Amino acid sequence: MRIMGLDFGSKTVGVAVSDSLLLTAQGVEIIRRKEENKLRQTLARIEELIVEYEVQEIVLGLPRNMNATEGERVQLTMEFKEKLERRTGLPVHMWDERLTTVAADNAMMEAGIRRENRKEYVDMIAASLILQGYLDRLAMQRKDEINKV
């Protein structure tokens, strides 16, 4: 079993996939589209990746504002979630993505990636961070369950 992480943006979707043990997230690609509302090809590509990587769940970043309020992007992301669930039949879990883009940018800075090249990778790295956060929470829940026994 694998889990897919998605960072849904206005013109891109960063994609990451877990390893089969659900321990680590790896960036896969960035799906780009010319217009914000044109999602048919984006959804088709996500379906292809689901089959290729044998994905059984999806984690989608929820772009709340820093003060935890929900803006326009949250509504668009929730609509995307519904489309994903209808089209793929897979469960889609929401994950608070605040600061993942900042963390992705910082990681690239530390890795020495030039500023002009960072935009190319930021969505895929953000998707990896979203998915890794979710995987870490799953690991903690498993650990807590074992400790209760």
C-alpha cells in the first residue's frame, strides 16, 4: 500500500508518494495546467500515477491562513477533494499545509538550489512535506496503539 500526497495550487499540483512501508515520502512530479479551472488533464494524470504507484489513499494539503481562518483557496481545495474522491474512488484526507511552501523553500536554500530554480521544485517538495507529516502522524498513532497493549 502507498499513499499519495498532493499540494494543490492555482496552476500546479505537486505530487509525492510514500514508500510501501509508509515511512517516507518522495516527490514524484509537478502537474502543470494552463488555466486554473481546467482540471480534467490534471485528474487524469493523478489517476495514472495512482495506478502506477498502487496508491490506496490520498493526502491533500489544506491551505488555511496563518490565523487558521479559511480563505478562497480552501474552498477551491475542498472542491478539488470532492472531484478526486468521485473520480478515483479513494479516500482523500486533508492535512494542514501551513508553512510547507516556506519549509520547502528553506530546504532548497540549504541545499544550495539557486533562487531562480526553486520555483521549479517547490510544489513537489511541499507535497512531500505534506505527505511526510501525515506519515509521521500515522507512525505515532501506531506507536501509541502498541504502547496501550
